[in-house]
Amino acid sequence: GQYNLVLMDMRMPIVDGAAATRAIRAFETANHLTPTPIIALTASALEEDIVRCREAGCDAHISKPVTRSALIAAVRNAIGIAGTRSPR
């Protein structure tokens, strides 16, 4: 399928989020596809972990627990919608 956005949990049991992101990016490259925005979701807010997410190919990073406003802002930014007004 085709997706507009991926919310990637970076701590998954079998394949972690970094490996899954690298696999998605490799598939997109091999098939000449436009990259799908990927937002990393992780409990870690350490700079080194944020850098690892970016190096894996994630476009953005949100630390857990995720607030509604942070999620909406990240999604809007990732898919190119201006403004941060949240829906009711």
C-alpha cells in the first residue's frame, strides 16, 4: 500500500524502528519512490538517540509520552500543512 505518513515506534521486539526505517528507505530508493515521512516515537529524548533516528532515515522525533499538540504539530510539519491549530 501507499501511506502518507509513518509513526515509527523505535522499540519493537523483532525488528526495531531504526532497522524498519532503513528497510523502508531502501525499498523507496530501489523503486524510485517519493520518501514517506517517518516520525520516530521513542521514550528517549537524549540527543544521541535523536541522531540515531535521523541517521536511520526518520524525518522527525517525538518523545513519549506523546502529547496531542506535539503529535499534531509533527504530523502537520511532516506532511507540509502550515499552522498548528489542533482539531476539536
